[in-house]
Amino acid sequence: MNPDPAAGYFPYYFVVWAMLAIFSWLWIGTRPTPREKKRWSDRFTVLGGVFVTGFICFVLILWKQYAAIPIFLAAGALIGFLNVRNSFYCDDCGKRSQTRPFGSSFYCPHCGHKLR
């Protein structure tokens, strides 16, 4: 049985992924306004999506599973788009929340302030 060519890369992936998550959490938490929190949250969402999707494509290339690459690229783009589109930061309390499906108005689950 041949050894997995991607096995050596997984520990590095998880370390970088954890560092990105911790740094983004700390950085976004120190932004003073909800608008800046939203801006940086969107940036880190895109960066994290590119990192995860890029690693998945890298592993698929090592495994010679080329047909799955477009599927994972499309899924990663859709998940990133929905995360950016549906995430909000409350103007009153500054906490993050996400819209409910099919709702025309949305209230902050933390303080009750109307977001849309």
C-alpha cells in the first residue's frame, strides 16, 4: 500500500488554520465600531475561505482527484458568499449575529435592536 502523499501537510494545515482563527477573533474583537468589525470579519471570512478551499484543492491534486476541484471551489465560494451576506454586527451592542432565513426584519438576539 502506498503512503498518503498529503499526510505530512495536515498538521501544518491545522496549525495555520487555528492561528488564523485565533488571530481573526482577537483582531475583530478589538475593533471599536460595528462597521469596522463587519469589514474585518468579511476580510477574514474571504481569507479563511481561500485558505481552506486552496488546501482542499491542493490535496485533491496530490490525490489526483481533478474532477472534484470545481465542486469544492463552487461550494467554498457559496459558503463564503452566504457568510459575508448573512452576518451582521449590532449597532447597539456590537455583537455578531446572522439573519434568519426568509425574514424581512431581523432583531439582534443579544439586545433586541432592529438590524434590518
